[in-house]
Amino acid sequence: MEPMKVIKGISKAKGCFKDIVLVIGIFDGLHIGHQKLIQQAINRAKELKAKVVVLTFSPHPMLVLHPEYHFKKISSLAYRLKLFEQFGLDAVVVARFSKQFSEMTPELFVRRYLKDIFKVKEVFVGDDFRFGQERQGTITTFGELARRFGFSLRIVPQVLRGAEKISSTLIRRMITNGDLDIVEAWLGRKFGIMGKVERGDGRGKTLGFPTINIYPDPLQILPPQGIYAVYVEVDSKIYSGVSVIGQRKTFHSANPNVNIETYIFDFANDVYGQEVVVQFVKFIREEKKFYSAMALIDQIKNDVESAKKILKIN
């Protein structure tokens, strides 16, 4: 199977596709509702012997249209692309979302992009999909435009858990509250943050617990600060460990930003500069300040033991 193609910039997709099944959405978090939508499009593409392409947007429209809301995203674009790859999609096109883009009429969006650039056969969207100037493009409008421009529109209902529709908004609230079990059920996987390993001050190594550091984007939503049992994905392999989300209360740090510092069990590889994913399993305790290195070392040993019990490591 050919690797998934990533095209950044919607105009660069011109001439790349014909008679495709297109899935449209932001897909922040790529939760189980999004997964259902994409899987249905994949199944339909197999029936039609067509290629399946996702059209997504970056930055998130909320960041462009409502900066005053201090919006936080569930997943970075890089992590979304990594998750998309697991579906076996033919391509993902990342459209740059801007104020100007948002002011396009629904008809112009359909004609310019879906018809002229993508030459779509079928389009899949969720039942809450809105598009175009001031979100005028409702599902009804979209259906009328689809008939006029000669393609099929498939509407996939949102996934319910009890009486609630699973949404990225709800998942953000649960992450902030630290309800990781619910988040895992709704994402269909553990909540993870992807980042590049950067050099810290080496203090973990001197304490006997060498750590890796990632500094999440300030727009990345985080669980409450503290210590967590985690899994870490490095080079497609999964390792166990313990992470602290915080600002290093015990030692004065040159970097005041929140960082994720992780001690990976039985791991000695040099991974500086590599992208890793830290998956949060369970909260262990709040971060606190220690007044001696020995007290901190004793606490780290306790945290490691707690994490191993949670992760069922002997």
C-alpha cells in the first residue's frame, strides 16, 4: 500500500484527484465520532474503487475567528496527521484557514474546491457540519449544492454516549478536569501529546533518573499539572514511564513554560530532536516543592513504584 500523501495548501491539490470520496472536518482529537465518519468513507471508497481523501483545516477556525476565547486544541496538526496515517487514507489535504477563507460563500466553496480542485464523487461530513460565510452553509444548503454540482453528499450522525453527543468540546472539558478514563473511552485511545524532545538542564540524570523533555505548544490543552503514569511512543515502540506536567517547582528553571518531563523505564536511547508521543494513563499526585535532592529522589522512587503498579509492571 502506498504511503499517505500530505498536501499542505488546498490549491496544491489541483490536478491530483478525480472521482474521489472526500471527508471534510477539522477532526481535532480525532475522537470515535470522527473515526466512524472516516471509516464509513473508506468503506464507500472501496465499493466505488475510488481513492479516499481527508480535507482538514489549520489553524483551528476558533483561533482565527475568536481569539478572545483562549481556545486550546486537543491535538497538534502533526499528531493529527500521524493519527490519520493509521487509517490507510490515500491523502490528507490541509487547507490554511484564514478570515478571508471563512468569508467565502457556500456556493463558491463547493464550486472552487469540491468541484474544480477535488472533482469529488461523494462527500462525507458529520451532521453538525457548517461551512462558508457566517456558517451559512447548513446540511440542507450543502445537499442542494451537491445536487446542482453533481456529487453525492453523505451525512454521518454524531456518536452518542448515553444522552450526550461525543464532541471535541466535551473532550476538552474532560481533559481539563483530568477525567482521563472518560477521555480514553471517547477518543478510542489514551490522550496523548506529541512533541519534539528538547534538551533540559540534565538534572534528572544527576538524580539517577534521566528524563526526556517536551515543551507543548501554548495552544495545546493539558490535563491538570502533576505526576502521571504514562506510555511513551518512540520510533513506533511503546515504553512505560512516569511524567510530570509542570514548571519544576523544586529547582529554578531557565525555562518558565510548562513542560512534560518523562522518565522512561529501562530506556537509555538518545532521542534528542525526535518526535515522541506521551500518552497519559493515570494521575498519581500533585506536583510539589522539595527542599532537598534526597527528598526528591525518595519521592521519585515512590512515583516510579506507583506508576509500575498502575501500568501492571512487575
